[in-house]
Amino acid sequence: MEVYLVRHTETVCEKGICYGQSDLEILEPYDAVFQSVLKQLPQDAKLYSSPLRRCVALARFVKDSLQIDAIHQDSRLLEMNFGDWELKNWDAIEPEDLNPWMSDFVNVRVPNGESFTDLHLRVSDFMQNELETNGTKPIIIIAHAGVIRSFLCKILNIPLKDAFQNKVDFGAVIKIEL
């Protein structure tokens, strides 16, 4: 089965700001990037999306352009929850909070948020319960860099600590075979 992992396009958030589950708009103009993404996707597919606006906007465009029946929004596809750090400048996060997480983001939870393992458990549950029951129809998943990195770790058997070796640009489309 073909799976197309698509990262949302660039957000209106300034560079250097920590955002995960904050519901941000996408940066305009986005038409050219949307068209570029669309050219890489199959016509007859099942479409999943994170429920955050930055993903849903692209999912609606894909749905309408490819005449897909529905968008299946799934909260397991949300970006990592950065808890108390949401919408803070990375430089403004206290070192005593940031450093332990930077040393072990896989296991250390952000205050009132998640660890990468928490995100990975959500993604793994999605994969087991949605992808394994889908049959052979291609799947398009519009989500976030952390979610896509988690998918790639699971599929390619990469340790979670090495998740950032997978570069995932805004508007990236990564095709994998399951």
C-alpha cells in the first residue's frame, strides 16, 4: 500500500517560536505550494489530516482538487504538545526546563506537554488501527514534522533519538510503501 506523508505548509508563526498543537494559520500566498503538493499525490486515495487549521486547509484543497469523498481528521496526528512552551520563543524557555528535554526529548516530557515517545505512541496507534485495516487503497496523511518523523522511525526502524535525521520541509511529500 502507498502512503503519502505530507507536511503542512509554512505557518504565520515567527521563526524561533515553539509551537506544536497551537492552531496557527498558514502563510499566504500558498497556492503554488499547494499545487506542487497536489502534483505528487494519487487521485483515488483515502485522506487523513491532523485537525489543526494548518493541515486542514491543505486537506480541503486536496479533497476538492482530487474529488476525494471525505477528510478523516484524527487527533492522533496532532503535532507534539509543547505544553507550557507553546508560542514561547525557544530562547525564552528557562535552561533548567529546556536542557533536560534537549538531552532526552524522547523520554522527557515538556512541562504540561508530551515527550516524543508520547507522540510516537499516538502515531503507532493510528498506524495499527487505521493503516492496517485500509486494504490496498493509497493513503494521504497531512500532518506535522514530528508526526512524519515518527512514522519514518517506525517504518524504517530508526531509533526515536535519531528522528531528526529525517528532514521534513514545509509542503514536503514523502511516499512510502507498506
